[in-house]
Amino acid sequence: MFKNYVKTAFRNLLRNKIYSGINILGLSMGLACGMLIILYVKDEVSYDRFHDNLNNIYRISTVQYNVEGKREGAMGYSGYLQGPRFAADVPGINAFTRVEQDMRDVKNGAHIKAWQIHLADSSFFSIFSFPLLSGNPKTALLAPDAVVITEDVAKEQFGTKDALGKVLMMKQGDDQFKPYTVTGVAKRIPQNSSLKFKILVPIRASAQDEGNDENWFNFFLNTFVVLDPGADRTQVETNMQQVYTAQSAAVFERQQQQYGPQGKTVYQLQPMNELHLSKTYRADNGLTDASDPIFSYILSGIAAFILLIACINFVNLTIARSVKRAKEIGIRKVVGGGRMQLIMQFMGESFILSIAAFILALILVQLSLPVFNELSNKALAISYLFDFKLVGGYLLLFFMTGFLAGFYPSLVLSGFNPVKVLYNRFTLSGKNYLQKGLVVLQFTLASFLIIGTITIYCQFRYLTTRQLGYDDKDLVILRHSRIPYLRADAFRADLMRNGAVADVAFKNVGDWMTSAKVNGDLTVNFSYETVDEKYLPLLKIPVVKGRNFSKAFPSDSTHAVLVNEAFVKTAGWKDPIGQEVNFWYNKDEKYTVVGVVKDYHYVDLKQRITEQLFTMKNSNQYGATFVKIKPGKETAALAHIAVIYKKYFPLSPYEYTFMNDENLKRYESEAKWKQIILFSAILTIFISCIGLFGLSVLSAEKRTKEIGIRKVLGASVAAVVAILSTDFLKLVIISFVLSMPIAWIVSNKWLESYPYRITVSWWIFATAAFLVVGVALMTVSFYAVKAAVADPVKSLKGE
């Protein structure tokens, strides 16, 4: 009996190749999307799970409160003291390690390359499960000149993984290169690790640093602690707070006397298994790949949409074909076939289709993984499919798909009345509301994604084309060791000797934040920039009041500052020129405002323009050089810059970036989401349309004789096409109308996270409507035209 079911199922599928192909293709695409998203989610939740002692590893984090007791922020940073002090004085903490990030120049022969390195305590390998290919993990970081490298770094620097005992020349700051002995070679770091080191050296924490109670208030590195297996986390946090309060009390009192009332710091423990997906305490400052669980939710939702649409196609096409199989069902019932046997027959066909779709889906996953990895910033591989839990998930996905796609059609088909069927009196009852409802549902989802795609594209275009308030074209940025202003003048003079260089300006490197008092006691927090007098003119940033810095005013380098319009607004100044800015924490450091800079987007457009202050203070050194290149002379300019750079920084690698490229990199996540949603929308509309194509084919076949009669009576091809297409287009239009309010609400909600954003305009919906209706019209018209131009004699000769 079972053999007969299988044989009949295969015959039916082979006899209806278009129907079978559409179903297999649609299901395989839905399953492939589901598999890729399962891979993504599995990778997201697997971060850091490979550490043997994961459940007992925590990162020390803090919550900051202001003077009024209001929560101001939270961070996962700490300083030199927290690790050793808490480990010594808090019961339940048995080990700690601090992890700091830095940049170092590494010399390999004559070649110099800047590497991101990590510094850590000697207990690092006792806490984390990073196996060494060679070296002793307990002693690898004991010597001050020791270095542990990964196997990839070993191959690059020494040409072999067997690098134990070899010497790595590394520079710290402006010092000469110093030899570091390789005391360990680590295996390649797992891609699902929040801590990805390449070069690891012992942390620089002197006895003086660890004995200075003022370092309780420095936060710049990550500290991890290991709790005893039976320790109460809440009690440990309480004890940590008590130790901190007691040991920092004297320093805290001095700060209050010197600077006024201070806020409060509360220490907490963040489980390491929450690092990757934490929205409060981000995996940064030496940790990598910080993510947001919303990404998994969105991608899972998209995969569910696509899989649902594929199942809808299956149900629709199977029900639509039911008329053609009515006599087969009637004969089976007359000769004694039971309803359960018929259900098994049709469910069998469903699972055969699902098996074929599943195999094709595996092939599609393999082919699309490189693109998916690029979009999602992952390094997923097809080998991950063979994880036991993952295979179980895929099998569950397969059985659910086969069951959901085949259960309802099998109930409908097995319920046909054999008498009506065999006397040609059978028609599907009602007006096929379910079939039409399913078409409406899938095109509603497709329309929603298309509107979302257009919205994301427009917002991305807005972010990348909006005027920033300064000129970033043909502007090269060099980051280097800090240089004083007198040496910077000589560096500029040498750069300007080439006619391809238009101008040169200097600025501090990185983002500096500080605060000062204005109007007596009002504290203003601001971005603190050290620039020269050429910086604002070079970037074409207007000074709207007062004047720019000038060497004609010697006091500009000691007592003058510029502020932006946002600073003026916060300070409440009507006439800002001549106002005083008091850096009260530095004795006698007061400045006079000589100019107001027009607000410009010095941070990305995902953040509002906030307060900014500029100084030309002599004691602040420059760390970045901005070189304006004349248009069309990039090659000559860059060659000249390289020569001059090596003259002034012979021990530093020559690296440069174009500022407009840096600005674009700020929106990499938006660019990737634009691509992900675009691919999802295309895939959704494609699957929906192949289902619509299948329905139009079956509709045309069912109405073959009607079309023949209409043509004999004089109907034109256009009229016949319109008749066959109208019913489907009505459903598509209804779908789009239903999707509009949902898409409008979701799009506006998403845009709320951007302070500078587009408006969801009518033309976005008009464009989406044109695309959806146009694609649907082309889909249903293709076979409708073929049926309309067919010879009516062939259609009617069977009558």
C-alpha cells in the first residue's frame, strides 16, 4: 500500500512539472531563509559559550548616578584598582584579570605595521579557555617582555606556527622598538568570541598605580572576575560596594571639597554569557562584535514571512489543482478508498515535495553563505549545519513545513463527494475565500517589505548625502604620534612644498570629552578639540560671530577658545563674545570666547549636534593631520605625503584615510540592513509571484473552453487578458491597501531612532504600489496572453 502511495505521488508530481517545480522552488527558498536565520541566531546565542568556567565569569560594570540620585548612565569599564582590591577583600571572588586595548607598531624586517594589541594579567589563560598550541598558559604572561600571539600572527611574522622563543620587535608610544619574546602561540580565536586578541602582552600596572586610591575614579579597561561556584552574586555585589565606599571615602571627600557635590557610582557584575547581546553594558573597549537581540528578532520575522508565503503558495496551488484531480479522488472512493487513506496519499505528496525542497534548500544555503556572511558580518560555514541541535532544528522545520503545507489541502481533497465528481457536477464550494485570503496575506507581507525597503534606502541616502556643514572632499587624514605645535609647523611647510597639496591643518586625535563652568556655576559638558588656526578654514566651517584663531593674537594659544552654536544655546548667552569658560578643576585655567562656530556634524547623523569647544592651547599636542589635496592630483599628493611622513615619523607605519570614506563607514550597519531588507523584499515578491503565476496557469487551464467561446464570439486578446487578470489584480491591490497603515506605523517607529531623518511621504507608497502591481500584472499576464492567443478551434473541439 505504502509503495503504491509513493509511486502514485511521483507520477502526479512528474505529470504536473510546472506545479511541482513552482512548489519545490518556493518551499526551498523559504526553507533556505529559515536555515540561514537559524544559523545566524545560533551563532548569536553561542558567543563565549566555549569557556569552561563561563557560568562563574563576570565583568565588573558600573551604574552612574548624579547628585540628585538620577541614573545618568551605565558602562562595563573599570580601572586598575577594582580587580585586585575586590579579589583581595570581597568573599566569593577567587580570581581576576584585567584586559586593556592598545595600538602598537610591530617591526618585521624593514616592514612596520600597526597592530591592535591587548594587555592582560598573568591569570588571563586560567580564567578564559583559549588553548595554546605551544607555551605554558600559567607562566606565559609573567615576564614583562613576554608576548603571546595567535597562530595567524605567527605565520605572518615568522612564516610558521612554531614561533615559541622567537623575538617580536614592538614599539610603545614614541620609544624605540623593543624585543618581546614569544612565550605562547594560541590557537585561532573562535569567531563567536567577544574577546578576540591577536597579540597579548602583560598589563602595565605599577605598584604605585595599584596603591593610589584616586584610581577608583578612572575607568578605561575591562575587569573580569571569577566567582566561587556557590557564591551569591547579589551578596558579592553588596560587598563590592562596601569595599569601594570604604576605600574611596577619603578621595571622594577631597573631590567634593574641590569640585563640589559629586554623583554616585554603583558596582555590579555582568555575566559573561550576556556580553554579546547586552544593550546596557556593550562589548567594546577591547571587546568586539557587540550585537543587539533586535537583529535576531527582525531576521527571524523576515524568515517566518518568507516561509509562510512559500507554504501559502503550496496550499493555494494544491487547492486550485483539486478540480483536475476530482475524478481521481472519486474513483478511489468508489472502489473503497477511505478518507484517511486519501489524506495519507496527499500528505505523502506534500512530504515528497518537502524533501526535494529541503535538498535544494541545502544547496541554496551553501551557495548564498558568502553573501549572507558579508551582509551579517559573520563567518558562518556549511559545517555548522551538522551541529546536533541544529540538525534537530532543521528536521523540525522540515516536518512542520511539510505538515502545514499539506494538511489543509489533504482534508479538502479527501472530502470530495464521489457522485458529484463522477457526474461532472463538482465545483469548489463558496467563493474560495480561503484561497483569496491567502493570496492577500502573502502580497500584504510582500508589499510591507517593499515599502520598508524604500524607506530604509531613502534614509540611508539621506544619511550619506546630507550636507554635514563642512567640506570632506579631497581631504586626507593622517594619524600619527603626537607632535607639538612648533614641529607641526615644520611638518606643514614640508607638505606644502608640493603643488598637489592645497593646505594642511592639525587637530588632536580621538574624541575628547570634558566639562567646564560658565556663568559662575553652570557646568557644561562638551567635546573638546585642539586645533590650529588653519583647521576651520580648511574644512570650510564658518565662524558666525567673532573671529577664528590667529597667530596675530599671541593670547589665542593660552587664553582663547571658540565654541559652537549648541554650546552658546546651552550656556544661555545672548552675546557670547568675551564670555568666560572656567576649567575649574585646573588651577587658574580660564578662557575667553573669541568666536562662535556654526554647528556642523562632527559626529554621525545618528547623534544630535552637541556642545563643542575649540582651543589652540600650546601644551596640547596634535595627533591628526588633515591634508587638502587639489582635485585630480591624488596620486602625486599621496606619493609626496608618504615621503614627508616617513621623514617625520620614521618608526611609524604610513597609513591614511579619506575623510569622505570615513564618513560613509559610519553608516555600515544601515548599508547592510538596506541590502538585507532589499534581498528579503525581492525574495518575498518573487515567491509570491511564482505562486500567482501558478494560480494564473491553473485558472487559464480551467477556463480554456470559456476563452475559446469568447474568441469565437469576437472577444479581443486584450479583453481576454483583462478578464483573466482582473480577479488577481484586485487581490493584489487589496493587499497593498492593507499593508499601507502597518508599513507607515513601523517605518515611522524605526525612523524615530534617528534625530535627522526623512519624512515617510506619499511617493514612497506610490512607488511601492507601482512596483507591486506592475510585477503582479506582468506575472499573471504572461500565461493569460498565451491562453488568449491560442486557437479557439483546439479549445472547443473536445465539445
